[in-house]
Amino acid sequence: MGNIIETKGLNVGYGPIHVIYDLDFEAPENQVTVIVGPNGVGKTTLLKAIMGLVTVYSGKVVFLGEDVTKLPAHERTKKGIGYMPQVGNIFSRLTVGENLRIAAYTVKDPSFIKDRMEMVFNLFPRLKEFTMRAAGTLSGGERQMLAEGMVLMRDPKVMLVDEPTAGLMPKLVNDVLKKLEEMAETANLPIILVEQRARRALEVGDVAYMMRGGRFTFKGTAEELLNHPQLTEMYLGAVEAHELKHVKE
């Protein structure tokens, strides 16, 4: 089994602000790769670097063996890199059906679009019920499922997903992550998942990375990280920071 995405010696930032340092990353084909870590350590920046949305100072982004470091984001989309950002991932004023059709703008075959729409509705039956509803009227969980469906409409070879459970009620978290797992299996689609709810994400993942300070501090299987002291340390650090903030307030 090869890698769908690789980065080699990647250094990334926003203008003069250096965020990611000398990062080597591998996401295998046909697996779910999970990236966890505290807020502000570079997880989202890594996804944006893979998608071509931030400045790469040095290093490479390789997609299916091809160096795509200098390609603009829309060219990476055409090649098959699908990206679901944390926010701004649907068109609220358009209907569910319109969102899905617009998402397939890179697909030229009408019969494929029809088949892909059927796949999306099989994965997310509620979206079929809401085809004519404005996307802005959907619940938080339904919006995330629509956003996932929109990426599928573009026939991606890999899907980058940034914090899909952010802001959702706890009872919806499992639904959204379970659907991602189902998508990976049904569409035979490798997924790179950035997620704050580390334990739940690792339960649906195969490969795992932990980030701190723009570098990886762990690489292995999701099961290994679930049982690793670093995961507990990360949670304890987050709790201590949260408590300290309230003490200062």
C-alpha cells in the first residue's frame, strides 16, 4: 500500500509567522489518518498547505507521487484533493440540492453527477428529504453532512476534513464521525481528519499523528496513540490551561 499524500521537510507559515517546521507526513491510501493536538499547533495549517492555501517556505507536498507544491488550490481540486474547511463549507442561501450540484463543478459527465448524488443520498438519507430546503435552515450536524456530501460530489481521491464536530452538540459528534468512517469504507476514500475530540476521532482512525508547536510528537497507529501517555498529557494540559484562564478572569 502506497501513500496518497506526503509532505517532505515542510516549512509553512502566514507571511513572516512560521507555523510548521520541517514536517514529514504520510497518509496511506484507503485509510483514515487522524491528526490531533491542542489548539494552535498547526493542524489546520497542515491541511491548508496540502490544499495550497498558505505559504510554503520550503519542502514539498506530494500527491500520488506528483510534486504539487507550486500548484494553486483549484488545480489540486481538479487532480482529486477534496477539502472540507471547518467553517464556510456550505452556501446557506442555496438549497441542499443546489449546493450538491454546484459542488460538482469540476465533473463534466451528467450521468456521473446523477450517480454521485445517489451515493450522497444513500449515505445521508436526511439530505434527500431536504433537497429543496435552504441549507441555512439545517441543523449543525446536517450542515456538516451536507459539506461532506459536497466534497464527495467532486469525486475526490482523498478528503481533507478540518474539525467537523466543532460547535456540535455532544449527541451529534458520534453521528458525524461515524458518517466519515462510513464514507471512507463506502467510497473507498482515504481521509485526513483534523479533530479536537481526539479519543473519538482515533476510534475511527487507522493512522495517527500528534502535533505540538508545529512539529509531530507522535506517529503510529490510532490504537497506539489511544493507549499512549502523550494523549493523556495533552488532555491534562488542555484542562489545566482552561482552569488557569478562569482563575485569571
